[in-house]
Amino acid sequence: MPLVLINFLRLLTTVLSLLIIARVVLSWAAPSGGGGLVAFVYQATEPILAPIRRLLPPTGGLDWSPFVAILLLGLLSRILLPA
């Protein structure tokens, strides 16, 4: 795999993980809304989190999909991208 593609995929998984973490923090800090940045974070992460949310049963009001998504992104990064 070309080095440029490897670096791009590493950057993509890192940025997606950071956006998911930002979404979790934003949901605690400003759950009722926000500006354009909040909308961007939600729009960028929803395609990743929604399928996971459909598979996981709700547990006591906690959304485990961000945790699972970050684990899956890390696992994919380690499996597909050489060190």
C-alpha cells in the first residue's frame, strides 16, 4: 500500500476518533443545541454511530456506540495499516 494512502487512513481514523470524543463532550456540555461546529460534529459522526446504535440494545440510558466506534476504528487501524 502506498505511504500516502497509509498516512491518509491513519489521519482519517484519528480525526474520526477525535470527532467522536468531541461529540461525547458536547453532548454533556451543550445537549440542547449549539452552533455550526456542533452541527458539523454531529453530521460527521452520525453515519458511524447510527449503525452501531441500531445493533446495541439500550442500557440504562447510556449510549455505548461512541466507545464501540472508537474501539473499531482503532482495531481497523491496527489491522489494516502496517506499523
